[in-house]
Amino acid sequence: MVGRPRNAVIFTEEERATLLRWTRSRTGSQARTLRARIVLACEDEPTNTAVAQRLGISRDMVGKWRARFLAERLAGLDEQPRPGRPPIADDDTVAHVLLRTLTPPPPGARQTWTTRSMAAETGLSQSTVSRIWRTYRLQPGERVTVERRRAWSLPDHAEEMVGLFLAPPVCVLAVRTRAGGGGAVRTAAVSAGGRLFGRDRETPHVLAVAGAFAALRGKRHKEDQTWTDRPALRTFLERVSSVADARAGVHLLAHGVPAEARGARRQPDTAALPLRWHRAPSPAAWTDEIRRLLGADAQLRREAAPDLSHLRDALLTWSTTWTSSAAPFTLIAAPRPAYDTPAICGRDNDSNLRDARALRRPAVPDAPGIPFPDAPPGAPITTDPAVGVLREALLAGGYRPGDRVREAPLAIRLGLSRRVVRAGLRALAEEGMLDLLPSGATAVPAVTAKDVLDLYALRASLGALLIRRVAMLGHEHLGPASAALAEIRAAARDNDHVRSGEADLRFQDALARIADLPQAAGTFERLTARLRMFVSVLDMDYSQAWDTVTDEDTAVHDALLSADGNEAARLWRVKIERCVRFMIARLPEGDVAPHLWTTLAGRPRLRPEHPRRAAH
């Protein structure tokens, strides 16, 4: 039986494109996909019977969605409110339940919120609280599991978060990738949340609440509604570009960005740094991707992170006073200081001047006939080989400041007895690489500004003495230093920043050994071992500074070739000063006086030909 012809369905080009996109979507609901297929088939088939036979559905269903589309167009294919009891929890109540999870639970309860304690606090039923948490993928205190990677996911070598932008329904998280990262995989020692939110197991939950609040308050936003926060988003992108490193890529995980704001993605003023967008199809997908990104951090020790506390407080303040006309929530990481930025002791310091010989980069002999020691830098000669094995294991173990070094796991991993490990750890504590606790245990140093100044003050003075001694011995003794400098350049050409850092310290240790002052050289190497531990626990990234580091080492080497001990010592002081301010800037402390290093160590001597010297 042939059905009676119905009203013809005619599409605009935009409607046709939207319906086709819905039918091909892998993330949309199956119900909406079927409705789109029904309406598209109604264009080709004049009767409901033909469409029903073609799709294998009932005629009543075809008639329902044909009529709804003709009456309301695309909006008619959305879910309509269904009859039944109205929900108990309105949007304000749901927002209160979401934000309450960011505050401590009441006294006498568990350390984290449960549905029972939240129900007692808010006056809702336990099932209502559970339903809210399931809807927005929240579970306070849960252990984060690593989600599978999707086509739109962030790269696995994402290093750290540098920005967060919330303007309901828009959520944008900016993530920086390591320069030249390629396919390098981030480990737990390099936390993706480290720069903006600290390293805390609660970071995924706080960001999940932020995304849930934005989705809740923005669910009434329509695609055709004018979005008034486009200038704020453009400003956010510009600031993110300015704080990220010049050669690093910035990836933006976004959800809810309206079509009219997509033009802000490729603005000339944000073209200085490549911005790569990753569009999450839903708020839940945005949250799940953050959990995947921070999955490695879930294994970290639970501890309070000051940066995360600031985020939690700022988010609570913004969300509790939010209105539809409120300004967006933005959080930008502090700019990472460059290694060759102006000195902390002022613009008149010699460390702001480029040495002419360093810029010329004269050829350095490869010294092929001089065997280079296989020992790593900062490895003083010891009669116990287990000490050297422990030293390298600790440096590669991904420890954090203040972590206690446990003997049993080290003994099992290295195949040594606990007695040997205990004696080796005490030896490393005597060298200064570890801290000795009152109980007799050892711990990774909790690096402070005072520790950095203490280390580099000794290293600056002792290094200057050893360098003057090397200049006295003559250039024919510089073979090991020349070989180390050649290794620095080879590593820089290969873009191997880890090897470059080791070669730089090996160059410094080679100068100490050449000086032929055994006690002073041994002390200098022990300082190198402690410096390596500082670099490891602070996760120092010198990848942007290796041109400057190579120039500094070349300048020192050239001065020693010329037997100019005073100039070599001055250049050494300039190098140390840069290292001090760069490492202090990585610390989470903001109370370090900018002139403290100059006060303690003095200012490097000016060159005789420098014009400022004649003015004094």
C-alpha cells in the first residue's frame, strides 16, 4: 500500500550540513543520529511509509519527526521536557554541591567527601548527591585512572599547564610542550600540572569541578546567541603566548567555544607562538582528557600544593559570585625566566654583556689522544663502588624535594644488601648530596633559596681559585677540558639537552682536576654532586639556554688558552651568577631579595676597556 504524500521537506545548505554532521558523528547520541537520518530521508521520499520501510522503523515515528522538523526546524530534533516530577535540585543547588567538594569535609567525617556526608551537609538525599556526581564525573578523593587517547587528545609529551580560561560554557586549558619534545613521553617526574597548579593529586578533581561548573552555568547558551567574551579569550591567548617559551608549542584543550569566537584562534597577534587547538566534544570529554593528562601525577605523594590552594580559593570566589555578566575566570602561569635575562644585581652587571670571543666561537681541538673519564660529573673517587651506583640511581629516580630515601626498594632494585645501601646513603649524606635526618634516615634536600646561595657561593669562590691555578699551569694541560667542550658542542648540535647538561658539569670538573689541587678538586666535585641533585629534584630545564652556556664555556676556555687567569675567573663568576638567578627563579619562594647574591658574593670585576669603568 502506497502512503499518502506528505508535506515536502526542503533544507537550507546550513541545515543539510548540520544533519549530515550529526549522522556521521561518533560522539553524539544515537537518538539524534536517527532523527537526522529520518529527516534526510524525508527529502527523498514523499511518504512516511517509504521512509519507514527504508529505515526499518514505524510510520508513526517518521510522522512525528517530520512534523517536528517542519514546525521547529533543527531545534525540533532536540529532546523536549518530559512529564514527571520536577527535579528537586535546581541549578543553584547543583552548583552548591559541586563547589562544596572543593572545601574540607565537616569535622568528624572522612578526609574526603562521601555521598553520605554531602547529603547531610546539603539536606539532599544520598541518591541525589550520587546522581549529581555521576552526571558531572566527580568523585572526591578517587584515584585517577589513565584514559585511552583519542584523535583530538593532547600530545603525550605535554609538559605543564600554563593557563586556564572559564567563561560558561567555554572551558580552555593551555598546555605547554617541551621544546623539541617530539615523541618524548612525560614521566611522573615531569608533572603536567607542575607549573600552574603544583604537583598535587587533587588537581584533576579541582579542574573537573571547574569544567562542571562552566557546563552547568552555560547549558542554556545557544549556538546563535552572541558571545560577549571573545575579547577576553583573545587576551588570554596573547598572554599564554607571552609566558610560554619561544620554541615550545602551546596546545589548547577547549570545549564550548562558539563559532563566532573561532576566528580568534588565528589572530596575527597570537601568531608568534603556534597555538594548536584540541576540541573536546562534551564537558565530560574535557574532564576525562584532563584526567588522562594528569594520570601519571596520581601516583605522586599526597601533599598540599600552594599553587593548587590559590586556584581553589580563586575558583570558589569567582563561582560563588558568578552571574551571566561576570568577567571570565583566567589564570596564567608566571613567565619562566630565561637563562640569559638581565641579571638580578642590575643592568650594569657584566653578565649582561656578550663576550666578543664567545660570539666568534673559535674552533676547539677535539683532543683525540686524550682519554675522557667515563665517570659522571660530580663523582668523587671513592673506595666503595656502591656509592657511585647509588648516586646515579638517586639522580635518575624521579625524587622530589623532601622525599625520604627508602633503603628497601633501592636494595631490591640494585641487587644490594640493605646494609650496603644504608652505608652508601650515609656516605652520600656526608658528601652533601642527601640530608641526614635525626632518626638516621636520609632524605632528598628540600631546596630553598638559602641552599642555592650556599652551594653557589662555595662553587664560585673555589672555582675561581682552581681556574687561576689552571691558567698558571699553561695551555698544554687543557686537553680534558677541550675534549669536554667538544662534547658540549656535539650534544648541542644533536639537540640532546640532557647530555649537554652532563657535559657542561664534566667540563667544570675537568678544570678542577687539571688544577692538580686534590683537596680543592674533591670538594668541588662533591659540590657538583649536590648541584646535580638540585637540578634533578627541581626539574631544571636548560633547553632554551644552551647557546648561552656553550658561549660561556668557550669564553672561559679561550681565556685559559691565553693564560689570562683573571679574565677566566671573571667569566666564571658571570656564569655562576646566571646559574644562581635562574635556579632561584624556579623555586616556589617569592621573598628572595634581588640583590642578595651581589651582597654575598660581590659584583664581577669590570673589564679595563669597559666605558663604565672610567666613570667610577
